[in-house]
Amino acid sequence: MSLDPAAVRRIASLARLRVTDAQVAQIQGELNGILGWIDQLNEVDVTGVEPLTGGALMAMRMREDVVTDGAQAEAVLSNAPDRDGPFYTVPKVVE
Amino acid sequence: MFDFTLSEARDALRARKISARELTAAYNRAIASLNSQINAYITETPELALAQADAADAALAKGEHGPLTGIPLAIKDLFCTKGVRTTAGSKILSPFIPPYESTVTANLLRDGAVFLGKANLDEFAMGSSNMTSAYGAVTNPWTRRGDNRPLVPGGSSGGSAAAVAARMALGATATDTGGSIRQPAAFCGITGIKPTYGRCSRWGVVAFASSLDQAGPIARNVEDCAILLGSMSGFDPKDSTSADMPVPDFASACKRSVKGLRIGVPREYRMEGMAPEVETLWQQGLAWLREQGATIVDVSLPHTKYGLATYYIVAPAEASSNLARYDGVRFGARTEGGHDLTELYENTRADGFGAEVQRRIMIGTYVLSAGYYDAYYLKAQKVRALILRDFTEVFRDVDALVTPATPTAAFGQGEKMDDPVTMYLNDIFTVPVNMAGLPGLALPTGLDASGLPMGLQVIGKPFDEETVFAVSAALERAAGFTTLPTLRAGA
Amino acid sequence: MASYTLEGSTGTWEIVCGLEVHAQVISKSKLFSGASAEYGAEPNSQVSFVDAAFPGMLPVINRECVAQAVRTGLGLGAAINLWSRFDRKNYFYADLPQGYQISQFAHPIVGKGVVEVTLSDGSTKEIGVTRLHLEQDAGKSLHDQDPTKSFIDLNRSGVALMEIVSEPDIRSPEEAGAYLTKLRQILRYLGTCDGNMDEGSMRADVNVSVRKAGEEFRTRCEVKNVNSIRFVMQAVEAEAKRQIEVWESGGEVRQETRLFDPSRMETRSMRSKEDAHDYRYFPDPDLLPLVLEPDWVSRLKASLPELPDAKTTRFVSEYGLSAYDARILVMEQATADFYETVARGRDAKMAANWMMGDFFAALNRTGRSIEDSPVSAANLSGLLDLIADKTINGRIAKEVFEAMVETGEAPAAIVEAKGLRQVTDTGAIDDAVEAVLAANADKVAQYKGGQEKLFGFFVGQVMKAMAGKGNPALVNEALKAKIG
Ligand SMILES: [Mg+2]
Ligand SMILES: [Zn+2]
């Protein structure tokens, strides 16, 4: 499977990465190189194989329903590049 | 002072032959004099280190000490450290001061360690050369015989490995997603272990690929790694993938005999075009183990060659999602001037992430996208299952595996940069271990023709780091590797 | 029930509707973090570093939220999946700190179930539930605080939601309303969601398409985040009418996300959701599969409360109520409990009449809920007991009840204080009867002349003379004895 420039732009847009026209061709080449190399997996017969999802082979532990966190608005906001009082801010969103 | 291993420094501190302040001050000086050449540290915290050292001396004076009291360490800048800038090697986190301490570093502080600073790394741990760091390349303290051109320390934990090799720290924390502990340890002539997935908590470690990321130590020798890993590991209820298992005494496992152990040699690791000296090194290692009473067994891991391609689907997929949180809203750098939210995101992320990170985010986004998920991601998960199955079957018959750590010794800065895939091939021997979640240790056992260190890798069963340490210590004793890099403190 | 249709210029149209209900789980802390899930706190004061998606932060699941989802599944008669999994739904939005929502896409915790609704004509209909899954809520964007910026509050970020997806079985606004009402009732009974739509504890995404009789499904649109049952019913109708117009004017309905504007009674396209979504779902590698012990599920099942349908049936058989009355009393758990406290060991029908009559009227008038009713169940029971043991008669009881509403006091105390005890002293009754007959000799003569309906007049006069406190049976008896 090989990517055309439109596909490169679509992926960049999904990933929220600005790409300039000049970058598209280069990225296209690199991604196609990697994807072409990855295509070697087509050789592997995986019929009947259950996918392995995670690194740990256990079932999930559950925690008790207790409030142990929060109540730290300053700490949570202290790294914000732009804030207004107790809020994070972003450019105005129109729904 | 710089000839001390970690365990020797620990004993000297307890015997009050040296003070923690003296030791830390010496390492601070080493960093001050060498970091401009090596660039192993992104952030140095000499004052903080001295304060921690003073606290260590106070504890030692009262006869109270933890396993690491007064031991100066480098912390890979992927571990969040409370109040100390944590960048993950990325511009996008350049202003980030974590208001919390990662579990692993908190464990080390609990045990009395001193933190010298934050070690350089490939951006978001994505790389095998440390060339992708936004804070500049790290220079390997080793050089080729008669050739002063700078070499890479490997990656992504290049700063950690270089710091330990150049004696700018007694040990270091590192992380390994596809070889990021073992490959730089091998390139820098020192020792590093990636424990079993779930052994060290991932809480507070900036995520790259969650199902593969594992923290581990890099240190001067096998026993030092065992001591550090003992402190770093342990069950953490804050990490759902953390294993609720007791932490064995790894250091005492280093003293175990390998007599009677069955050591597997996977034939698929004998790659086409592999340098003959790698083969020689490998055979030498197997001979040493045989001499110490181990049985060497030929085994097969048929899906080995697909490990890397599988990795380059799984890891970017997880990374594309893990790195979505870097959007310039709650922390980190932000590029102002966009007209709307989408432009804020696109500009912030395009400016904040380097080329390799963007490349992997795009690969990951693509392999998860509608219409391609089954062909790429699901397929990779199935191959991953086959890779695990290979190991599981082999481990029915053997106690550990021994392989080369890397296909080559350290290469020059700027080499292998033209084609991403060439760079990715560095991790061919280490990646399958991450795919299967197993423990793997790399240690130096010889030099290549140009005088650069070369390492072997010991792979164990899940949660059987003890056997890995026993086998590694046996190799270490036999190899007697004592060569030191050109650039180092106290030289 | 006669099927609901809409007439267009080209013929008769049928509505096809399915609802995705987001119900906030009742729990103390969030789904994957230890921050409080309580509503209405100061901005960003209930946010953990996990909720704000700080680097290296990891989710750990809350057992109670899982239990609540299982209880709800059991309450909907649905299959509980002992193995389920969390996936990441990836998209960028200002109030989604992680850049993904942890949800259950491929393997939800609850499978198929059913909700039976009763419609206004008394008929019933089954609406299928496709699935129920657990997921995180997003934060909140405030768009009206600043001319150039939107403000972000992450208090809700990470709060546990159950998304309950119905089959496209709904065919009218009334059915949509009845389904939501019933679902809300079941959740409230189970104690798994408070159903408070004003606070956003329950929101519905309304999927609507239209078709002509016998056709396949046509393209549907999703009307997002409708926050009242009435609005859902209105949105179904408005969106169906819009689509009919589009089709009939030769256009084509485009699959899209829309918003309902109740002030204009219309839906409009959502700008921010315009781009085609590619959520790139994949299993969350920070979490492991959710594996439930069958024993644990059995214990949850055994501890479920009696649900509305079962209670309605029991009220009919145990208390002899009509199905209609039983449904009304069962609407809210608190009402049903109140009723049973009053009805048990008493005249159950009389208890029902009191509750649905004077009692509900009083709540309505005072604007109080049953939980803070001025008349407690014990006091209403006491009132019924006073009637039963003839301490007061029915008319006086109404007076006593009004005093109970006003003062909250016990009926016996009111009866004593106001001297409302019923007179059963036959001497006193006889005296009153004689006085009334003496004062109305003309009427007595008419009565005896055959105007028998005057008997009621005499009863009334005697009661009046006794300030309403005469025992009506004894008064009747005494009158009969005197004038036959
Ligand atoms: Mg929806
Ligand atoms: Zn949802």
C-alpha cells in the first residue's frame, strides 16, 4: 500500500500536524519507504492466531471507589501556557 | 573516587571512608568539565544533588541508610521529577516542570539516591542514536582507535549510557521500548537491563509505546544493575500493568552458578551479512558459559525477522495516541497566532515535535486509520502473538537465551541518517524481547577491530531476572572487560 | 397502537429512531482516577493529573463504576460480558485532554437487553438495547466568557459514563419519550444514575432517519447531546420533518452531526464536527482486559432492588390496585416505598386513593418532593389508622390532613389539639337529632309524606350541629330510629 500526497495531508490533518507543500513530497517518500519495508509482514501466515494486545498477560485489577485525588487546581494549572483564572484557554470554539 | 563501582561506593559510604557530599561534588565537577563535550545531561541539578547528599550524610551518620544512600545517579529525562524540568528530549516539553515524582524515581529517592540531573535521550525515546534529541546529540565517550570522529552513544537512553560510561554518574535510570537500554549500553561498553514488562512502574514516565515501555537501570557492571533494579522495581497500584509480585534479591542472584543451566542459542539471530567479529564474540560467550557448566542448546525463534516490522507498527500506533496530549493547552510549549483551535494544535505540534517524532506519529496514525487497521495494526498484533509463542515454546526447554546485543558497534554521528529503515535495523536483536515482554540484559564482552566495545544480550523468562543476572555475571567474570573509554572523568 | 406517520407532499413517511443515552454513573470518584465525581465544584478543582492527561499519568479502573454498569445491564435484562476491553477513541478537542476518550468499542461490558415501554393508549412496546459500555466523560468548554477564547474546565473529565445504545426500534416522538422515561426510571431504581438531565447526568444522542412504508433504512443524522425528554421528542419530530423536506425537494440527506435548538424547534449542522471522523480505535495499552468473576456478578444480581415492572405487577396482585394506579405509584422508588409503608396492614386501596389524591396534590401545591414531604409516611399511616378506628370520620380526616401539610405534625396530636375526635356518644347524637327534627318540623312532615331524599338533609344538619364530628353511621342510625 502506498501513500499519495492527498493521503499524506489527510494523515497529517488527523494527527494535527501542520505540513507545508514542500514537506509533503519528502514525508511521502519516507513514509512509503517505511510502509514498503513493513509489507514484509504479508509473508506471515496468521490464520487462527489471536492478536496479542498488551504487554502484560493478566486481568485488570480494580481500585476501590474512594476520592484520593483532585483538589489541586493550582498544581493542575501551573504549567498552562495560557490561563484565565481557574480555566485553561483555547482560541474560541464555534460549535 | 571515579574508579568506584556503585557497590564499592556504597560500601565506602557506609564505612564512612568517603562522604556523600565528597562523592556528589566529584560527580558534579565531572559533569561540569565533561558535559560540554558529551552532552549527556539536558538539565544539571548540582545544588539539589548536594542537598540530597547532605541528607544522605546525615542519615549515614545516624547509621540509618537505605540501599542507595548517597549514590549519585543520572535520571533519564523521560522520568518526571517533581519541581525539576522534564523535557523527554523534546522542544514541546521545554517549559514543563512536573508537579509529581515518577514512581521509579520516588523509589530511588526513598532508598537514598542522589540525582545529579536529567540525562539526554532521543526525543520521546524515539531513536537509536540520540540524534533526535531537541537538546543536541550525545557524543559517545568511546572513539575508534586512531579516529577522533564523534560516535553516537546509541539510543534512546544515550545520555544515561554516556554518563555512566564517562563516569559522570555511578548509575542511571533508562527506559527500553525496543532496545533503548540495551543498545546504548552495548555501544558505550557498560551494562543495562530491561526487566520484565510490569516489573517497574510506568507511572510518571513519559509514555512512548505503553505496551512496550519498561524502565530499567544502566550501570557499570551486572551487580550494580541488580542493586539499582532492586530499588526501581516493585508493584505500583497506580499502574494497571504493574505486576503484583515480590521483588527478589537480584544482587544475590549475580552470585549464582550457571552450572546445569540450559542456554539457548536462537539460530535466527545469525543474520545474513553479520560481521564475523560479532559471531566470534557470540561463540566466545557461549564457550565461557560451557566452561562454567552450562549446556548450550540450539533453538529456533522462527518469527524473529518479523520483530522489527511488527514493532514499527505497534510502537508508532501507540505513540500516535500517547502523544496526542501534547497540544499546547495544559502544559508544555504552545505556538500562538493560530486563528482557531485546529491551527493552535497544528502549529504547536509541528513546531514542538522533531522530524522523527512526526514521522512516527504519522505512521501510527495511518496504521490505525479506517481501512488500514486490519492490514497493519491487527496483523502486527497477531505476529506479536507468534513472536511471544516462539519464546514461550523455547523457554520450555531452556533457562535463558544468549544473543548478540547489536549487529554492529557504535557508528558515527550523522551515519545511517538518510534512510529511517537503516536506523531501525539497529534494534533487530532487542526488539523481539520487548514484543514478548521478557527481561533482557546487555553487557560488554569484547572489542571490535576498531577498539569499540561489543556486547552480548541475555534473555530470560518472564519475571526470571534472577537467572538473567546469574548468566550475565558469569559472562562478565569470564570476559573480564576492563577497557575504558577515551573520554571519562578521572582520566 | 395506531402507527405514527408524517404526511409529506409525496406520501406518508415513517420515522426510524435510535437513542444513544449517556448516563453518568453514580460513584464517589472518577472512572480512572481518584478525583471526586461530584457535580458543581469550582472550576478545575476536581482534577487529577490523570484527568488532565499530564505526561506519564496512567488510568486505574474504579470497581464501583464497573459494578454500576453490571447492575444496569442486569436491570435491563441484558447479557453481561465477563470479558470486555477498553479502547481508545482518538480525536482532538479542547475538552478532551488525552486526545482520546477511553471507551469500549469492540468489546462492551453489557450486550443485548430490552426496555418495555407503555404508551398513552395503554399498549406496550419493546425497544431493544444493543449494548451498554463504560467510558470517560469529557471536560467542559465555556464559549461565552471571553470574546476570543473558550475556557476549559476539566472537573467532568474522566467521570464515568454508561453509554446505552438502543436498536433503531423507535417509531415516534412518543416512543422516544417513553423509552427515555422508562430507562431513566430503571437507572434511578438501580441507583446507578440519578437521571438528572438538568445537570447533564443524562444526555441523549438522537439518531433519526425517515422512510416510506416497506423501505430499507435511509441515511440517518445524529442530533447530539439533547438534554431533556421533551427536547428529545421535539428533536425527533423536527429532524424527521427536515429530512422529509430534503428528500421531497429532490435533495439527499447527508450523514452528519446536528444540534437541536429548542427555541427555534429546529436542528442545525454542527460546525465543529464537520470533518469526517476517523477515530482510530485500538485497545488501550495502559489497561488490561476487564475480566469479571461470575460469582461477583451473581452477588450483584442478588442484591438488585425490585424493578418497576416487577413492582407494578406485585402492587396489582398484592394490593388489588389497577395497573394504571400501580404504574403511577411505582414511577419513583421513593413513592413506591412511601406507598407500601402506608398500605401495609391497612386498606391498600384507601392508601392509594389518599396518595394519588390529597397527598400528590399537596406535594404539587407546596412544590415539595416526596423525600422532603411535609407529611411523612408514618403520619399518613396514622391518619388512615384514625379513620379506621373511627377516631375521626372521612370529612374530618381531610381537615386533619391539611393541618398536617401545614405543620408537619402527627395527626393524633392535631385531632387532640383541635378537638376533632369523632363523637360516638349516642346520647349526644340523639340530642342533636332531636334538636334538628324539632327545628325542621315542616321537613319532617314532607319526609314522612314520601320525600325520602330529605334524609340526606337531616344527616347534613345533624353533622353541622355537631361541627362535623359525628360518627356518620351512628347519626344515620339515630335518624332512622326517630323518623323511620
Ligand atoms: Mg454518539
Ligand atoms: Zn459515548
